[in-house]
Amino acid sequence: MSSSQLTVRGLAAGYHGFQVLQGLDLDVPPGITVVLGPNGAGKTTLLKALAGLLPREGEAVLDGVALPSGEATACVRKGLALVAEGRQLFPQMTVTENLELGAWLSPPRLRNERLARAFEDFPRLKERASQLAGTMSGGEQQMVAVARAMMSGPRLLMLDEPSLGLAPRMVDELLAIVRRIAAQGVTVLMVEQNVRKALQAADRGYVLERGKIVASGEARALLDSDAIRKAYLGVA
Ligand SMILES: Nc1ncnc2c1ncn2[C@@H]1O[C@H](COP(=O)(O)OP(=O)(O)OP(=O)(O)O)[C@@H](O)[C@H]1O
Ligand SMILES: [Mg+2]
């Protein structure tokens, strides 16, 4: 089992001269790290900057190898996968076709191995292998998106609000899958609005507000902290 580690130093990113993130330092060890924070804090910007979908300043190093700025394909080759906000499946293609696209950079042999693995890990998708992705339920579509990201064989899986719009039971099922992925040795960095459930599933957390880290630590400690309880869990 691998144990991948992401180290980020002085990360800055934004849009057309509007700086959103200013000098972030993050340590993402093996296991699950969750990023919390209010709307507009810069959580999605952070994941996009790490995935090479946005140019950035600063260092991002995965297992000793620098991730290049603004080069999404190179980042995938270096072991990083992102499940973006809103899933972005191909609705007119089948589940299997969507999954196969996740392995577009991998040789056919690996593609077939990973597809078999995906159907083992996500039995619900195996039952629906030839269904059009656009006709799946919201929760099923989110599973397709996660399974598709796993098809590239990542060492670091990033998820942007995977539980958005899902019923509580589906949220639990999805977080259980994420835990299983982490237990298989894939390091996870996840943005979540579902603060309590995310901290219960995660090992560590960061809180991002207005582009800056305002708190970080063990997930359990964050769950018990007064500041988090007041700001995010509605506890007076
Ligand atoms: N393409 C863009 N062009 C210009 N500004 C953008 C763009 N995308 C995001 N922003 C701005 O960057 C800031 C951070 O946005 P971001 O999407 O990273 O926040 P977030 O923490 O993911 O919020 P949410 O919880 O609502 O998803 C916001 O002020 C937003 O308006
Ligand atoms: Mg976002």
C-alpha cells in the first residue's frame, strides 16, 4: 500500500488579477484531509490550482515530485485526480464509457484492470454498466464521477463537495466509499459543506476563510473546537 503525501507551500491563485488565495501552506498526509469554509472562501479555487486547471504561484509537491502550475494533463500523469464540483459526466454515454474515459492516459491493459476494480468497488455501477449516465440518480452519478477519477490510478484523489445535493443515506454511503479508497492507500483531499459528517470521516482538516487558512488540525479536535462548533455546526 502506498502512502502518498502532498505538501503545499506559499500557494497563491486567482482570476484575472483578482487574488483569491494568498500564500497557503498545506500538509496532506496519507488518509483523508477535509477543507471546510464558507461560500466563496476559495475552496474550489484551491483544488483547481492544485489540479493544474488554474495557474498558481507557490510549490505543490506530491511524493517529492513537483506538480506543474496550469498543466492539468501533467498533473494527472503525476498521480493526481479531481472530482470537480457538479460531476461533469457525459450524460449521453453509458456508465462504462464514462469510466473508460477516466483512464484516457493509461494503456488498454490497465484500463481493463481498473474497470474490473471499479465494478468491484462500486457494485451499484456494475448493475448499471450500460445505462446512460444522464439517467442515473444524483447519488449514482456522483459514484460514477468518483469511480471515473479512480480510473486514472491516482495517488492523490481530490473531491469538490461530493455530497452536494445527496440524501443523508447517500452521503453516508459516499463517505464510506471515500474511506475505503483512503484505506487502499490513495490519499484524499476533500472539500465539504457537510461539516459534521466530513470531520467524522476525515483524519485532518483545514478551515479556509477569505483565501486564508484560519484553523487546522486533527479532524476530531476540530469537531470539538468551540470556534468550529459555533461557525459551522450551529452550536451556540
Ligand atoms: N472563473 C472565475 N472568475 C472570476 N472569479 C471567480 C471565478 N471562479 C471563482 N471566482 C471567485 O473566487 C472566489 C472563490 O471562489 P471559489 O469557487 O473558490 O469558492 P468556494 O470556497 O469553492 O465557494 P463555494 O462553497 O460556494 O463552492 C469567489 O469570490 C468567486 O467569486
Ligand atoms: Mg466551491
